[in-house]
Amino acid sequence: MAASYDDAVEELFRAPHASFVSERKRLAGELKTAGDKAGATRIGKLNRPPISAWAVNQLWRQARDAFDKLFETASRLREGDLSGTAAHREALAALRTRAATILTEADHSATESTLRRISTTLSAIAAIGNFDPDQPGALTEDRDPPGFEAAGIPGLAASVSPPAKARAATAEAVDAVDAEADDDDDEPSKQEAADAKRRRADEVVAATERAEAAAERRRAEEAKAKKLAERHRHEAALRTAKGDVERRQRDVDRLRKAVGDAEAALEKAEAIVTDLEAKMAELSDDD
């Protein structure tokens, strides 16, 4: 039996996704029996999270080390330490991989759209550094990143934040689906409608990500072109420098040859002087 509201929340969000509604009802009854009517009312109003948010909640419980690394690297980025960018992306990728395992082990499909929503929610949580306003590991809906610039993380907004209109459309669509799915767990027709809305939301997310990918490709191409132009400038400068070295080497070679010729002439002149001096000495002896 849950000893408190917080304990009940922990137990509820740790439960299998399919058991959420029945667990919520059971825990609300236990809190009411224990005299915590306010807690019973509060827990009864908690919406069942979509499968993507449920997976993030399980990551908090089952992959805490990776979660801590995600928060730690995001904190470094917020402080302006962009050297943590690669580590942050690695932490996000590791959590995404672990989420796929959690989903598969729980007999849920680890679809690309679900994994995209998980990555988006993880980015949103990392951007603010916590689960607020929810209790840690108790998300009731997917999160949409505020944009890293808004969260104090410089330099990453262009690469990870969807365009404002697309983000708003995505958030509205997902929120509408979550609300309808939670209110109508036992009504198949409404659930089908909710599923259709979520598929449309997924399409918005996919379109946003395609736009981001195209922008990223453009940035990569621009960076490549800039690097190529810089390389061409360096190659031209190198050719000029090598030509200058060759010219100076030829000058040195000419000077060395001139010095050699001068030294040879000097030796010849000295030999003549020596020979003449010897002859002069002989003539002096004859006298």
C-alpha cells in the first residue's frame, strides 16, 4: 500500500503502460482509504502518458547514469562550454538506444516516430535540467524543447530546435491526442480517432525533422565549401612560398658558385705570387 501521494505516484508511473488506468484507480482507492482524499483526487486526475513519455519515465528508473550524464552535459552547454556538445549528443543517443530496448522488452513497438518523440522529450528535459512541473520519472505527456537559446545553451538552437510554427503545431496536435486518449481509454472509436491524430502529429514531427535535416545538410555543404575555399587559398600560398624558396635557392647556388670561382682564382693568384717570390730569391742569391 502506498504510504503517501509521492509514493503512489512513483508506483503508478513505474507500472506497465497497459496497467496505468487500473493502477491509478487502485492507488486512488488506497489513498482515500488512508484518509488522503486530496491525494486520491490528485492521482485520479493524472493522465496516462503516451508510450514515448512512459519510456522516458522508465529510462529515469533504469538508466539513471545515462540520464545524469545527459543533465551534466546539458549544464555544461548552458554555461557556454561547447566542448560538451559531442558528449551531450552521445548521452542522448545512448538513452534513445536504451529506450528502444525498454520498449521491446515490454512488448511495445520501438517505431521511428516513437523514438523521435523520446529524443525530443529528452532534449526538452535536458534543456531545463529537470522534469518540472512533473515529479521526476512521472511525465504525463511528451515535451517540446523550448529551444537551447531560451534554456541558456548557446550555439545549438539552429541545429536542434524546430521552427516555431512547426513546433507549435506539433505541441498542439500531441496535446490534443494525449487528452483525448487519456479521457477515452475504454472507447475504441475515440481511441482510433486519437491514434489518427497522433499519426498526424507524427507527420508534423517528421516534416519538421526533414526540414531540420535539410538545413543541416545546407550548413554542412556551406562549411565544406568554406573549407575547400580555404584549402585552395592555402595551396596557392604554398605554391607561391615554394616558388620563392626555389628562386632563393638558385640565388644561393649562384653565389656559392661565384664564391668557389673567386676562391679558385685567389688560390691561383697566390700560387703565382709564391712562384715569383721564389724566382726573385734565386736571383738574389746569384748576385
